[in-house]
Amino acid sequence: MENALWKGKRLVAYEVSKDYFTEKEIRRASHKGELCCPDPGCKSSILKYCHGEIKQPYFAHRDESDCDYVKYEKASGVFRGLRLLLCEHFSACDYPVQMEAKVLAHHYSHLYFEWEDGTKMAIELGTKRTNIHEVEKLNQEYHDNQVVPIWLVVDHSDKQLDERHTYFLKRYCLNESANKSLLILTYDGKKVVQYKRVPAVHCKTEIGDYLVESQTMFVYEGTCQDLVFENGALTLKGFEETYENLLAYRQSKAEKFRQELLERQRLAKEQEEQRKIEERNMEAYRKEKAAEQQRYLEWMKAQAAKKFAEEYTKRKDSILAMIEQQERQVRDETGIRWIRCEICGEVKEEAEFVSYGGRGRLNIGKCKSCMK
């Protein structure tokens, strides 16, 4: 046991051992049976003070007793050195700390704090053997007594932490502690490691949601002397500032990515607009070229028609003087035969007639136009 009562005063074994004369006086009181168990429900309250070369100083019952404090000592004896280390540190920080305070029925808190503003806190040390029933039971009892529970995990610090593959108490601290972080104190008390999830960073734009940074675990190392209270939570000195700086850095990367993405989108939009402009210009060019080609074809056609008409007229004029005679066929210089329509009187090429020729009418016939 770490605590005892003597003449209405609370004694702490490790503090008693610091001074020879103080320890001498307490040894004398122990011999006289003046040391009492601090647990008010203890039925065998006389204690003795023990301090040798192997074990650290402690108090123990002279007789076997059904004492809550004895049960507490047996259940958490492995934490005794850590409790002392933490208590010395918090006392040096002028925090209102008590070790092994009984604020709950049948339970002693490892460390207990009563702050000037009336806030009460209790630090509970736990391991991988601390189960959900124990955590929820103590949390509820602390809540009923307006005490804020803080869980500190005692474990090795060299393990890789994967939340999906670890035990309950660690996951509880990561998800339900005041600052959503996990504090691990090594068994030798030389190192404290704090873990906290770093959320994934996304960049949302009009065209989609991009993952910039994946979720990861922030790890920060310190010593027992770096433990402080900030914003109502136990943390390592410098942890929150470093964590916030990391979040800000990741957000800055996301903002940079967003700006680069927006710039790429702007350039892509400009390129698309330019492509559409060029496509419209090309379409207008193609239409203009097609119209130009059509105009050229029509001009060529007109020229051909004009030439044909001129040649047709020329050939026709060349045979007009001969068309009235009926003794021989009338042909132009190209060999095409010409006929005069007996109905309309027009002189036309042979191909434009339905019928022609015969005795006394060799160059006379009926044209297709008149026979329709």
C-alpha cells in the first residue's frame, strides 16, 4: 500500500522514505500500531511501514483484512512505480494531484485531481487485459460522481499501431477520449507515446471528389515529464500544436491540389472552347470552299452551255441555206444531220425528231416537242 493515516494526517510511503528522520518517526509509529488504513471500510485497519533494499517503501496490513485498498493493491500492484512517477511529475507541475484516492465505492483511483474551478478528474491505468465491462462500469460511476475519467494505457511502445488489429482499451481511447487520442506509457515509465488518427483529406470540385491524402496515424513521442493538461485533456507537451500543424500542412496540400486542378480545368475549358472555335471556323471554311466549288462548277457548266449554244448556232447557221432542198440529206461539218419540223418550222438536229424523211421530204419531219 502506498498510503496510510497517522494522527489524522495522510502519509505517502515514498515521501516518508525521502528523509531519514521522518522515516525513523514513522517506523516508531508503525511499531506502536499507530498507522491506520486510509480505507474507511477496512475491518482490520492497523498498518505497518516496510522499507528494505529490494522493495520500495510501502504500508501493509498487520493482519489479513477484507479491505478495498488491499484488493486495489493486488489488482494494480504492477502500476505502483508508475503511479509514483506520475504523481511526482504532476506534483512538480503544481497540479492538485492525489494518489490512490477513494472517490468511488470500493475503488481507488490511481491518480485524482480536484481543480480550483471545481472540475474533478481521475487517471486510470489500464493494459490489454482491461475489458469493456471494467471501462464502462468505472466510466459510469465516475460520471455519476461528476468526475472525468482519463485512461492511460501501459504497454510497449515499439509496436506498430493498426486500430483494426488492436485491443479494446486502445480503440476506446482513439474514439472516445476527450481529444480522441491514445496515450501509451511504457512499463519502465521512460517513454510516453501519443497516437491520434489523421483524417483523410479530400478535394471536392464540380466534376468529382478527389482523395489527396489517405487516413493515417500521427505518432508523437515524449517522456513522463512531458505530460500536461490542455483544454481539459491529458496530452504530451507540444502534441496538439504539432498535430494541428500537420493538419494545416495536409490542408495546404489539398488546397494546392485544388488550385492546380482548377487551373487544369480552366486550361481544358479554354482548349475546348478553342477547339470549338476552330471547328466552327473549319466548318465555315468547308462551306465556303463547297460554295466556291459549286460556283465554279456552275460557271463551268454555264460556259459549256454557252459554248455548246454557240457551236450549235454556228452549225445550224451553216446548214440553213441547204435545208429547203429535199434531194439530199443536210449534214453539218461534224456529220450530224439536221431536219426542219413541218409543224413548228424549227430546224433541229436529227435526234430531236420523232419521224422524218421519205420521198420528196428528205429533210422534213415532226419534232418531239410538237408531238408531245
